[in-house]
Amino acid sequence: MSANITKLVVMLEMQNAMNTKVHAQWFNQGFEWYRAIWVECAEMLDHYGWKWWKKQTPDTEQVILELVDIFHFGLSLRIDGETAYQALAEQLEQELAQPQAAVDFKQTLEVLAASAVADKQFNAQAFAGCMQQIGMDIDDLYRGYVGKNTLNFFRQDNGYKEGSYIKVWQGQEDNEHLVEVVKSLDTEHPDFAKKVYAGLQARYPS
């Protein structure tokens, strides 16, 4: 198994675990993951900048975070409760290795969004095109994904679904704390996710 497939399998397993935490039979619920993708695409475009009537500088870090969020939804669309993670990972690896890129990032993002709207699908090739044009590789995706997935677990464990979760700690949003925690850790460590969780726990208001 290649390193990339291993990473994709890990992410698929983590996504299923997260979704199962929210609903035990989540893949039978008809959740509109495709809608989450195109809504995130629109939000990302604001972070990248599209208004020709004002000066805008792409917020690359935020764009990357949004791409990671989209990958969560994309994986959720691919998991069906039947197909083995290995097979799903192999298919994803093939698609990610063939980026579909338009003239610029904005237009590639629109291809990704269009697939979600029109076909209710996750267009991994357009996603790979976005990654390529923003300067992101599979290792960046993996680090970002594991970190954000762990934050999602942390949120659920601390009352996110019930509405009691505190999103801003010490003047910073939890996403900002996540970035700082991840930067302080060895992302190749086998217990990376556990260390991220522990780092968040240490910062969270008791």
C-alpha cells in the first residue's frame, strides 16, 4: 500500500468515525454532503477574493482550511457503508493524481462547486486542481485533515451538538488554537491525532 493510499484510508476511517459519532447510521440518512461542498466553495471564494472593484489579497491559510473542510464532505459522499476503504482510497488516489484545473483558482473552484450542485458529487479531480493552484499537496491535506477532524471530535465531546461548546478561548477561535497546536507537534508521529486532542484539551476553558 502506497503512503498516499495509507493516508487516504486513515482519513476515510476518521471521517466515518466522526460521522458515526453524530449518527450511528449516517450513510443511510440522505445527508446533503454535496450542499455542504458548494456552500463551502462560496465561503472559500470570499477568502480567496473575487471582487474586481476592490483590492483583495488571497488569505491562503484560510483557503487551505476551507479545502480541508470540503474534503471532509467529499469523503462523506464517497463512503457508502459497503465499499472497502482500500478501494475507495485507490479510486481517490487515481483522481487526485489527475488534477482538473481551469484558467485560475476561482474557475477551478467553480468546477468543483458545479459538480456538487448539478451532479451531487464530489469532483476529486477539480479538488486536486484547487490544491495544485493554491500550492497544497497530499501531505498538507493529511495534516490539515487530521487536525480538523480531531477538532471536530473535540467539539462533539464538549457539547457542540447540544449548544454548550465554547468556540472562542482566550480571545481566539478554536480553529486558531488548532493551528498553533498542530504547528507545535510532529505531524508524522503515529499518535498525532491524540496529541492534537490533548493540546486542545489543555487550552480549553475548564
